[in-house]
Amino acid sequence: MLFSELGLLPALETAVAGEGYVEPTPIQARAIPHVLAGRDLLGLAQTGTGKTAAFALPILQRLANQPPAGRQRPIRCLVLTPTRELAAQIDESFSTYGKHLPLRSFVIFGGVGMDAQKQALRSGMDILVATPGRLLDLAGQGLVELKALEVFVLDEADRMLDMGFIHDVRKVIRLLPRHRQTLFFSATMPPEAQELADQLLKNPQTVAVVPSATTAERIDQEVYFVEKADKRALLVDVLRDAGMRRVLVFSRTKHGANRIAEHLVKAGIGAEAIHGNKSQNARERALAGFKAGKTRVLVATDIAARGIDIDDVTHVVNFDIPEVPETYVHRIGRTARAGAAGMALSFCEADERLDWRNIEKLTRQEIPIVEGHPYESRVPFTSSSSSSPRALASPRPQPQSQPQSHTHGRRDLPSTGGGAKRRRRRGGRGRGAPASA
């Protein structure tokens, strides 16, 4: 299917073609007709599948076809999203796709001054993209009027719940008119997200481009069992591989992200940290440097990284194993975007083995274990523990003075040396093999 077959306005087709897109992604091809028809939608899609365009394009068409009466610009579409970065990217998408239409969009989020946001709300807009906290702050000041709202989009719903925004989301929902079109997008569908969807949606169409809780097919995955104190040294070791050109490292905490980035810089590896304690300007500079290839490694917390849309992230590293299994799916979705290949490496310490087994259960995969690396854990994998891999770890070898070449499963990436020789179990190198029944 081509974009020209979706029934979009010529102005939208021109904008899409200007971005170099010819064929819609599966979520776009299946969702756009339903949204154009005015139906509520439940969209299940992993990050990097093109879901922003799946709702932005038909919303722009709807609003352009039905301009408001009078000179006022009431808010007719509200997109609610969990993070500043994702909100900014969604607003940018609306501006890009709608550049040939007489529509106005604006984004509001916390961490910056309110004055410009207040002025924009007073001036009026067709589309508002917002994070929950700042939206409620401004609504409390009487600056957000949603009586004319036609479309409500809840994006990254599962992550919104993971971050504890459920109460704020419910407060926002109470501000909405009863008669509206609602679009609900989520990468995974835990029970809490399903309950919220049931409350929001009326006779929805469901579009699931991949089974819930599966990981992207083009992502190779490996796990390293390592002791906590050795994780930073292991990270430096794997980064000797020149094929790891653009690497996103996930840290569980803000302080941890800072320490990882500082350690890498001391080792001569270009790195910056991004998290909620950083100013918006600092976060934007770090993202810009990473996108431009000036910074090789970006260390991020889950909140800061959610929704980051950066092309050609070659590797994702889970420095800390997430406690919520669905978070693993979100993290590794930062690579292998737009049809590219990608690689995900996970560093698992002894106390994280139960979390790792829960990830394998959720994703229905047995992910290859890298053995024989210089920092292999000496903690035995006891067979009595349900969290234990089905093998005994060999004693940790010392780093070799002449490390051998490896490519961390990326057969398309050249390696110019670095890292000790790795042995892989569970089907060898490459994508996680399906778990046995």
C-alpha cells in the first residue's frame, strides 16, 4: 500500500512525500482509515513503528476539513504523553505534517517557564500536546478550555501508568467533553492499561501490529551475567567494539546515569547523561549531540528516554535490569527503528536474576547468554532458584592482554577489535530463541 491510497488530503500527501515516505508502516496503514472514519481506536504497537503519524495525519485531516466557526482557535485535539521529549517530538510531527494546512499546534510541559505557554493558550491553538502535570497546573489557573475538544489521544499509556501518572490522567479525563473521539496507544497492555482503555473507549477498533509484550524482530539480544561492581568496567570493555557507533545506555537512577557517563568520559569515551534533574536546555543539548553523532554514548533513565526518536541507534545497553518487564520492551525499542537492525545488551547482576527471568517469561524468549567475558559473575546459579539460568557459572577469567574482535551479534557492523572472546549459549549469537513450551 502507498500513502496515496489512504485518502489523505493533497496537502498531507505532499508533506509526507517531502519527508521521503512512500509506503505507510503497518500501524499507519491499519489505523489511519479507522481514525479518518471517526472511530475510537486502541493501538498496540512498539516504539519506532510510526504510530505518531498514525494518529497525527488523520487528526490533521479531520481538523482541516472542519474549521471552527469564528475567529477563535479553541483546542480541538489534546495529545497527552508522559515525557517532555516525547511531547516535543509529537508537536514537531504535527508541525511537519501540517505545514501546508492552516492549523496551529503547541506543546506544553514542565521544567520551563510558564509565560510563553500562558500566552499561547490565550492566543488559541487547534492542537495541544502536553504532559499531565503542567497541563493540570495551567488548567488550575483557568487557562485550558477543552469544551470544544473533538479528539483526545493518550499516547504511551502503559508508560504513563508505570510513572505513576494515573491520578493525573484521571484528572485530565474529567476535564474532557463526553462526546469526543478517543485514541489510545500503548506498547504493552498490562491489566491497569486495559482497565483505563475500557473506561475511555467506546466500541473501539483494535489495531495490534505485533503481539503484546513481544520484542522487535530485528533486534539481536544478549545477556551478560556480571557482578555489580564490575558493570562499569564491562561497559568500557564492550565499547571497545568500533561497531558500537551510537549507543543508548539505560540506568535505573539519575545518580547512576551521572556516574556511568563520568566513568566513560574518564575512559576516553564520549558520553553524556540525560535525566529529570537536568535542565530542559541541557537535555536538548545532550540529545542534539547524540543525534548529530558528536556524542557516542547517551546514558539515560527510563523517564527521560521514553519516546526518544533517534535514527540509527546501533546498540541499547541495559546497565540495570528493569524491575518492570514491560520496560525492557520499551528500552530495546530505541534501536532497530525504521526497518534497521539493532542490538540489545543486558548486564545482569545476581540480585537482578529474578527480574531477568520475568523478562524472558514476558517476551517468551530465552535470550542468548554471553559466557567467557572478562567480568563474568562468580556467583553460582543455584538450580533451586526459579530465577537462575540453567547452568553453573565458570570462575571469572582475568581480562586478556590482547583482546579479540567481536561484534556483539551485529553481523552487519564491522569490528576493529576490543573485548575478550565471548561464547554464547541458547542458540548462539543473535536474536533470542523462542522459549520452549
